[in-house]
Amino acid sequence: MQRQLTLDLGTPPPATFDNFFAAGNHELIARLRELEGALAAGPVADRTFYVWGEPGSGRSHLLQALTHEASGHARYLSPQSALNAFGFDPRVTLYAVDDCDRLSPAQQIGLFNLFNEVRAYPSSALVATGNDAPLALTVREDLRTRLGWGLVFHLQPLSDEAKASVLKHAARERGIVLAEDVPGYLLTHFRRDMPSLMALLDELDRFSLEQKRAVTRALLRTMLQQTGRAATLVPVSAQEETPGQPSRLGSAPSAPSAPSAPSAPSAPSAPSAPDNDPTRFK
């Protein structure tokens, strides 16, 4: 029987621009941060944005940060939203529409109409996201072309080093004392997309508090063994961990263990340009 963890630690920290790892997306972050203030200051040339990237690239995080940090009226929309939520309201300053590629046919019509209303109303803006560039989106043709009218940003994927930094930052936000070798181990033995890695980190946090042990690679193996997911993991040696103390790289050598599985090949690195410039699709 698998062990069930019952300790409830509450919700993770809210999505903000500060806890989004910008990597090569600095211009996009700056524009989204300043968007509400720019609308209040006067006419804004670019008021529609489309942001695309692979699943787990942070699209939803950015939209949630946009609506969370807005001081005025902002509305977050997704495939789970009611159809009437896609109606235009002049009191709403920012519309954030997530996962355009998964909207129903009726929601796509609603978004098309909303886009036109926003374009006609100078004090509002719309930011939409999807899994592909506008030219390749599987949505209505009229909506696809509208999404390409404004600024289009491709979210640059994170390198393994950046993902490790994100995990360390998230651990600090949660008050977790994370051993130095845990992020690298997670990246070479488990799914590498950030939602999966963050879910595993939260689960590991709960388990460490239940066990009253520091978050180490040995504790991770124990947790996976108790939840029935450790069939290919090597056993933990007695010298690998001192209970209550995080293991560190460069510590006293431990007893030999079976070699770890080789790391999955890294995704191709982003171009060496200093940032991700927006493009326009007509």
C-alpha cells in the first residue's frame, strides 16, 4: 500500500514578476510590469500582446502575475472561464487570456469580439498566450490573425542551470533548507518541465516536515520508495546522510553506490542575442 501524506502546508507563494525567472525574457517582463501605468499615463501604441512557448515555460505564471499585481481592474480568462466572462467591460483595464489554443469554438468567438473591443478602447489592453506562434495556432482564422496584429513574444526556455536556480529560489520562498545536490538530481532523474519539478518540490517539502529531516537526496529517495515510484533508484548508503543535516557537495566521500542514470540531453541553447525581441505577424 502506498503511503499517503496528509500534512497540509497551504498554497504556494502567489505568482509575481519577482519570482519569475526572466532568463532571456527581460523586455517582455518590463513591458508587462509597466503596462498598467502606461495605460493610465496616456495613449499606448502597443496594447495587445501574444506570448507563446512550450508547456511549462511560464506563460500562466506571467498572466497570473499581471492580474495579481494590477492595482486596478484586471480579468484572468482561460478555457475554464464562463463564456460571459469574455464580454467587454470598460471598467476592466487588463485582460489576460491563457491557453488560446484550448478555447472552445464559442470562447474563440468571444475572444475575437473582445480583442476588437479592446482595440477600440484606448484605456484597456489584452495579453494572450498559447502553445505556438500565431501562424501555427489551431484556432479560428480571424482570431489567429488578430493575435498576430500586436506584439508577439516567444518565451525563451530555461537552461538546466536556470531551472536549478528556480528550484533553489522556490525552496527559499518556502523556507526549505535544500541540499546543494538535490536540484541537479531532480533534473537528471525526473520530468524536466517546471510544473512537474515544482510539484515534486512541494511534495518533498511536506515529506521532510513529516519526517523531521532536512531535504537531501537521500530523503528524496526515501519519499519515492514509500510512494511506490522508486523502482530504478539506487539504495541509500549509511554514510550518505547524517539524519537532520543536509548533504553537501564536497563532503566526506560516501560508500560507493550504483551509477546514476545518465542525464537527458539538454534542449538547444537560445541564441546569443541579449534578449527576446518582439515580432509582428500580419
